[in-house]
Amino acid sequence: MVGGVADTHAALWHLYGDARLSPRARDFIHTSASSGQKIAVSSISLAEIVYLVEKQRIPAAAFEYLSEAVADPDGVFQEIPLTQ
């Protein structure tokens, strides 16, 4: 069950332990994970990461890091398709 949706930056900030993720968002992600709920990440976020890597605005490993996170069945993130 999906308990919320994270945008690209929130997902990356969570994965990297970045202080720019608000305490409220951090708590929500942790609470969701402990209760077995998933946080949805749109497939467009993966495309955005490719763009940001190409522009050298984020580390090159960010795409693989988020890809692995959404592929992990025990992880908190779940990829959802971009639909109309």
C-alpha cells in the first residue's frame, strides 16, 4: 500500500541523508517504512535524474542508487508509472 509520494529531490535527499529533507518529510518516510507502507516515486523522477546527471548537478551514481532503491522489495520506495 502506498502511503505517500516523493518527488525526485525528496527521494534523493532521503537516500543520501541530506539535511535539506525536512524533519516532517523524514519522519513521514520513516513512519511509512516502519508500518510497511511504500512511498511512491514517479518514473519521471528517474528521467529527471538522468537529466541532472548529464548537467552535472548531482552525482553520476544517483540514478543507480534510486533505481536500486525502487527495485528493493523491502525498501520504502516504489516506482509508479507516469500516466495521464
